[in-house]
Amino acid sequence: MSAQEARHKLKSRARGQAVRSRRAAVALALANKLLVVTGGPGVGKTTLVNSILKILCAKSVAVALCAPTGRAAKRLSESTGLEAKTIHRLLEGEPATSAGVGEEVDFPTQFVKLLIGR
């Protein structure tokens, strides 16, 4: 086997593993109301999020997208075409009036997606 053939075989295996991981993540997301996606650059966060959103939008599921910073929320909005907020904006956080620890918060959506990138 040549070096080029070996590289091609390794890339094919890596792609196959990425597809399997993405499918498992989508299944996990659809089985839960909250999903936290993390990872460094280039690991497939945007691809995963867009895959999940396509399925949820097709099922007419109300979603809320949020990120820890305004910059991350802006990037999330740009990559999905949907509104994304910072976590505190989604929770409508006001330090003096916010729900306390253990108190229930009623979300107007059926699914909340939280993106924490690097």
C-alpha cells in the first residue's frame, strides 16, 4: 500500500467516525430538551447545530439558541440564520429579580440549545 493510499484510508476512517459521532449527538439532542455543544475550532459544532435545527424546524419545534457571550451569540445567529441570545438574556436575568437556585424557570420553547465554543 502506498503512502497516498494509506492517507486516504485514514481520512475515510476519520470521516466515518465523525459521521457516527454526529449521528449520536443528533439522537442525544432529540431525546433531551437541553443540549450543550462544546469543542474547539473545526470539530463540527456548526454542522451539528444546523443538522439538529433542520430536524427540529421540520417538526415545528420552538427552539431557543444561546451562547455565553454576545460575540458567540452573534456567531451562532450568523451560522444558523436564527436569533441567538446570551445566556443571561435568554433567562431574562436581572440580578435583583432572577429566579434563585432551585427555582423553576418557564421557557417559551420546547428545546434550548446552548453553544459553548473555544
